[in-house]
Amino acid sequence: MIKRALISVSDKTAVTSLGLALQDMDVEILSTGGTARTLREAGIRVTDVADVTGFPEIMDGRVKTLHPHIHGGILARRGTDDAVLRIHQIAPIDLVVVNLYPFSETIAKPGCEFSRAIEQIDIGGPAMLRAAAKNHAWVTVVVDSEDYTKVIGQMQSHGRVDDSTRQRLAAKAFAHTAQYDAAIAGYMTAQSQPQENVFPDTLQLHFHHRQALRYGENPQQRAAFYVESAKLGMAATQQLQGKELSFNNIVDADTAMACVAGFDGTACVIVKHANPCGVAQAGSMLEAYDKAYSTDPTSAFGGIIAFNKELDKQTADAIIGRQFVEVIIAPSISTDAAAALSEKKNVRVLSTSHWPHPYRAWDYKRVTGGLLVQDTDAHELGRHDCKVVSRRQPSEQEWNDLLFAWRVVTFVKSNGIVYCRDGCTIGIGAGQMSRVYSSRIAAIKAADEKLAMDNTVMASDAFFPFRDGIDEAAKAGAKAVIQPGGSMRDEEVIAAADEHGMAMVLTGVRHFRH
């Protein structure tokens, strides 16, 4: 039975509703500071913690709940510690409702001073939460306002909170304090270590469960989707319609979003199995989609389509009238487009109001027994960053296409090759063990779709180890190449470009993607 509750919250969402419900059930409420004021203003009877401890809040509120009359009341084992409670005149506390100082929110604000961050480190709150969670056999602990309704509902229906709920809430409290401590540790480490030491000695990662997935990459694998506190990319999307997202949908959609976000003009990216199979930039959304689709209609079947502007009805009609699509993503969906897409109820439609440009975060790759951590490959290349090494200079149109192709090849699995012309991919070769085969496959795919390869440009995610890749490009009809350079045979590769009358541009930057 819950007869006595302690409520002390920074996030006061629904706290008055909770207090009123507890008061109606004759639960005595202890509280502190701002929470006590909020409850009293709502007409709720409150006992100040200072009246229980016999000791006032001191040091600007730094010390208020760290007292045996509070922690003894929380930690007391019913039936075991009753005599101790009587001797020291401590009353049990049956419900602890606490959430912590907004440390993460404070340090996220621009210009947050170190001294202000330090004052947002909660001491008494985590201590009470851990005590209540440890003693969950007798005490109910709540850290999330979304749990208020369930707790009150059980109290009203059964007079108590059941064992399984108390245990679940205790686990949630420990996770809450763990995340809180990790945020503090991460901040303190970043503030204290040399600037050149980017990666901390201990990596604290916390992700929140967003949804269970039917299965992973394959049906025999279990899977779930977890998101970071700071919502970016797929974590920031809202699903407007369609079947539940699958594991592979999320992986492919993330690639499509990251790729399309980098274009300033209206752009469309179609992704299949984590590789772009068609990318285009055009004057209208429909034209961008048409051009992207034309690159590889075969692979576009069952693909993920992403746009960087609001999806209009004309383009939505074209998509559902032409192909089977798994997911459509755009910053927003027009009302008419949403109505058109609703006719295909299984199509997953996502919108996101937060469209990072470009994505900047750490990239994680799990290996057996460990985790690889690196910066996200968000390097942006401008014309002034490139070096022309061939005798022939690229034309103005070739420059535009070279930079476009370079943006696309960043998202193609290595070894990656992209042919493009007029702001549209013509052929893409991905994931091959040798670069020359990626060059050939890209040309073969273009030929299969009857796309002319003359006057295209080629982008390669890494240097050419031999001249054969350049020979293949020239045979296909490419007139300019952009690549990192740095091979032992650069001179041979550049000479091949000159022999074929091709322009060659070196970036000095590699874009391996595994």
C-alpha cells in the first residue's frame, strides 16, 4: 500500500495531476522547493522535506534530501527494519517520483559556461532514485511522467502497484541514472582532456528503444531500432503511413537521406541494398525523379526514394503509377501527395522536419569483441579543392558533373564507380573487389538501360591502381574523371587520360565505404 510519497521533479509535466490523484487517495506527499510550490498552487497538501528532516535546505538547495529520515524511509525493508524505524522515528516512504536536473539540456545550449553546467549535476536525486530502485520490493519509483497514469491506475484498481510493474520501473530508474551519469562523464572528459584527444578513454553510449522490428537483416535474426537522445536522420522521421519499417528499410533509408541532403537544388535519390542506384538533380521534383529512375529501373524496383524538398502530388502519382516502392522520404508531404499515396496503404511514407546538412556525428561499426569509432565522412569538396592533372581542362559542364558525381560516389559501397551527365547518374558500379570491374559493371548497367555513355564523367571513390579503369571509362565514352590520386602509378593513370583526351581531376580525398 502506498501511504507516503516523495515528489521532487525538474520536469513538472503532469505533476499536478499526479498530486491530485494521490491526495484523493489520502497519500501523504513530501516535496521540495519548486515542486512543492507547484503542488500547493494547485491546492494540493504538501509536507516540506525540511519539516521531516528537521533541517533546512542549505547551500542554495545543494543539500536537502540527503538525510536518514529520507533515505531510511526509502531503504527500509518492511518486516525487517521496522524496529529501527521506530527507534529513530522514521516513517516509510512508499513512492518516489523524481527526475533530475536538466544537465544535458543545459550543456546543449550555446555558450553554456562550465560553472553553470556543474550546478546542473544532481546529487540527491540520483541517490533517492537508486535507493528506491534497490528497494523496489517495497517502494515504487517513477522517473517518467508517462508512467504516472499506470501507477495511479493500479493504485485505484488494486490499492497497490504490482510486483512486475515495480521491477520494471526500478530498471527504468537505473537506466535513467546511468544515462545521466554518462552525460556528465562525457562532458567532464571533453572539458578536461587536450583538444587533440578527440576520443575519450571510456566511450559512454546510450540509445533509447524506439521500436521492435519484425526481424533483422534476415528472418532468423531478432532486431530493434534504438535512437540517440539528440534526434537526427532516421531518428527524427515521422512515419505518416504504411507498413512497419523493417531493419533493411531503416538502413537503406538512412543512406538515401544522407545522400539527398547534400544537394542544394531539387534532388532525388533512389537506394537499393544500401547503394544509390539512381541520383539526379533537376528543375522540378518530377524531372529529378524521372532522371534518377532512368539510371537503373531494374534496381529501383522495391527501392527507397528520398527527396530534399516537399513531395508534390504530380511526383507521388508518377511513383505509384510506375513502380513498386518500399519507402518514400521527404522533408514534408503535400496534402494532395499524401492523399494520392494513401491509395497504396503498404507504402511507407516518412517525413522529417529536421534535415541535417550534412550529417555530422560519430560513425560506429561493431566488430566481434569491440567497436570501431570514426568521424562521419562529411567532407565537402569544392572546385577550388581540386587539382587538374591532365593536359585538357574540364569544361564548365564537366566541372558541374564531376562535383555531382563525387557527391554520389561518397555513398556507393567500395569499390565505387559513378558515371554521370547533366546532373544525373548514368551508371553505378558498387561493392566490387577490383575497381576495373566496378568500372565495367557501371557501363554494362548503362548499356542495359540503353543510356548513352558519350560525354559522361566518371567518379571513383579511391585511386586507380592501374590504368585499366581509365581505359574502360574511355571505351564507355567518359570525357572526364575525378578521383583522389595517390597511387604509385599515378603518372601512368594520368598518361592514360591524356592519351584518351580526357580531363582528370584529383581531390586528394578518399571515400571508402564498407
